[in-house]
Amino acid sequence: MVSSVPLPPRGGGRETGRVLWRWDTLQGAVRIEPRRPRARPPALRTLAVAVLAAMLPVQAQDIGEPVGDRLEHPTERLRQQQGEGLLYQLEGAVEYSDNRGRSDRGGDDDILVASRARVDWFRQSRRLRANVEGQFEFLDSFGSVFDDELRARLAATATFALWPERIYWILQDFAGIEPVDSFSAGGHDDLQQTNVFTTGPTFRISPEGLWWAELDARYTRSDAEVTDSFDGERTGGAIRIGHRFDAARSAWIGAEAQDVRYDEPLGFAGRPDLPPQDDPPRETDHERFDAYARYRSAFPRLVVDLAAGHSRIEFTDGIELSGLLARAAMTWLPNEIHAVTARFVREYSDAVRDVASQINALDPLPDFEPRPEIGPAIYLLKSAEATWRYRFRRGQVEVTPYSRDYDYQLEASFLDQEATGTRADFTWLADSRTTFRAALGVERRDFRAVDREDDNLYGGVFVERRFNSRWGMRAGLSRYQRDSSAPGSDFDENVLSVAVVHFGGR
């Protein structure tokens, strides 16, 4: 993870438009709000941080948090003001699924009573910058066909300035719902709760000078509800030395080291049943070293972020992996209504790093694009995606084609897979109180080692009606479908939902 906490670009840049378009990803409604500063996700335990934040004084001075670790789209996250804000939604819904278990034979239908709380909280002061985005839901099976569930999706972060501009303490937490088996249909029995928590200090040297440096120390704890081989600890550190050419351009070099220890030595795949293992499972504990150079320029209409380097992974049994580390991200704003973003990644990764790299806790299609196998397996990730966004007076269109190749290493090669697909989202404000949304996703997933191909389809239409500033209702119809070359892996599921929503915030 090249560094640890995102930082708004140093230098020029400006927001586009006068309002911020936000849509609720699980039920499909849009709301338009005045732009306010946003912090990048990341903190389950950071909810405690949020309570502490309320006790800290607010001062009109930027916290100056450290340079970020993930390539981002900075022009979408420029901050022009400081302060705090809270938006929340309380929702009671009734949902009907005609195949909740996603069986190829039709399965059991089910009626769910869902209680949800969604929160988007931001605070920024001289001593603290924090952001919490997440959803907590309780699903009660009306006919007791399936067990009741309590789920949490959360991405939050808190950066405490122990010594402003010099010493910071970072808290991050990512909670999500992930598949137990990447070959499964992602039905009720195939999902599990995961959590990745990270904390540690960052030290900055000459942060406002032409030359600057940063030192990080981090501790990470990962846990999964079902897959014990995901549970483990990571400790590490990083150093970066950079040069600022002007207000919009900078470059730096960095090096990172990390020691990874898992609680259960269950082999790379984390599933001793697949494939059959005649020998003891290979050690999964390892040390990782990364060295890289990075360049970034941030102008009002174009932001470019490039990084290249080398990674080496040394397992405790003597096996080594090494290869190129390369990342690139670009955001282009040709005018006020169009936006184009592109991103490319080539690096060694694993499930913990993947979960901790998520940008939004509320994934628009959480069941459509499953993550790789949850466990200790290491894979070579080659990923490319682009997004075109068009905004018009009453709505927005967004299209994202993507390709992701997961090349698993050593004994986990039977998990090799490649996914290519496109996601499209259309949002339209019929009037000041009524919003319509349609979403479509198509994907082909090729499991190379087992000669299997899955064609996945997602489609949904949604409507939201606001009665007043505090109350409204939502309704939606979604369809999930898979056509697979593997016998017994086909399914289709239709979900109809109706909800009453209370909106709040300040």
C-alpha cells in the first residue's frame, strides 16, 4: 500500500459546478446538496473516533494531513472550505426475493423486513480530519426461510494532528460483506462479514518546503466471519522523500516494508478442501518490500498521477516473488458537464490489501462484482478501467468499462480469473421531489485454471419520492442473473423493495 492516508493535491484546482450530486447506491435515489468538503473513506472502530472528534475545538486552519497512499481522482476531492457535516437516513423496508439462495433450480422465495441506518459524517479542524461513510442493516426473514442477519459496510478514517504539520496519528477501518467462495453465486449462505483496521503515526519533515519527507509506522488487523485464514496482523513502516516543483507539480521516491502474520496456516487459498492437499500447507506468513517513484500534477482541468517501482515478497519457507509495481490515474475535465477518468494498476496484492483499498463503503453493485477469494493467497493484479460522466440539467449518465486479471501465485493458481465488463448508471430528476434511476451491469468472468466462464448480468430501476425535507419513500426492482459453463452454477434472482425513509443531518 504505497503510503497510508489521502491528501488533497498541493496547489491549483477547482470544483466543477455549484452542487454535489449524491445517490443512494442500494435503493437508487439521488439528492443534490451544496458542495461541502469531503474526506476520503476509511474507520468500525472509528465510530468511537467520531465521538471524540466532537470534543475537539474547530479552527479555520487546514490539518495538513500526510500524502496519500492510493492513486485517486483528486479533482473530485478538492476542498475549498472547512467545517463539519452530518447526513443520515433511517429506513424501514419490505423486500421480496424470488430466489434468495440463488439456486440454479429456482430456490426459495423470501420476504424480508429490513431496518437500515446510513451515515455520512465529516469533520475537519486544525486538530482533526475525519470521515465516516457506512450502512448498518438488520434483515429479518419474515417466513424464517433464512437466518436473520446483521450487516455492516463502513469506510472511515480519522487523522489526529498531535503536532500540527509534524506528527499525526491515523485510524482507519473498512468493514464489508464479502463472498466465502469466489466460485459461489453470492447468495445468502455465501456471504460473510469482514473487517480491516489500521492505525499508526506519521511524521513529517519540512512539509511546506521545496523538499519534504514523511515517515510512517502502521499496525493492521484483519478478521473475517467465516474464513479463518483471512485473520491476521501486519506491521510495517514507510519513508518518502519528495520535491515540490511548483504549486501543481511534485515528485517523490518511497520505500515500504511490511511483516505479515496469519493466525491460521491454512494454505494460500485458505480452503484445505480445494484443491486436495497431500502435503502440509505452504507457509503463508511473509515479508514484503516495495520501492517506487511517483509523479503528480494537478491542474484545474487535468490531474495525472503516476507511480512505478518494484516489489519483493519473501515467505518464511524461503520462496520469493518479485516484480514490477506500476500505477497510473488520470482525471480530465474538458468542460463543466463532461468528466473522464482512467486508472491502471499492476502489482502484487492480496485480499487484505484489496479490502482496504475500497473507495466507497456503499458499493453501487455489491453483489455484481465480487472481490477475489477472501484468504491469504497472493495474486498479480492487472487492472484497467475508465469512466465517462455526463451531467445535464436534470440528471447524470455514467459509464465505466473495466478489465481485471487476477493471476494467483504458487498453490493458489486454481483461483486464476479474469473479469471484463461495463457498468452504466442513469439518474434523472423528474421534478424537485421525484428521482428516477436505472443501473445496468454486464460482466464475463473467466476462471482459467478450471475452464469455467460466467456471464453475469445486473439490472435495476428505482424511484424516490420526497414528501418533505424529512420524509420520503423508495421503491425498486432489481435482477441478478448468471449463465455459467459449470453445471449447477446458473441462477437468476428478482428483488422488489419498498421503503419509508427519514432523512436527517446538519
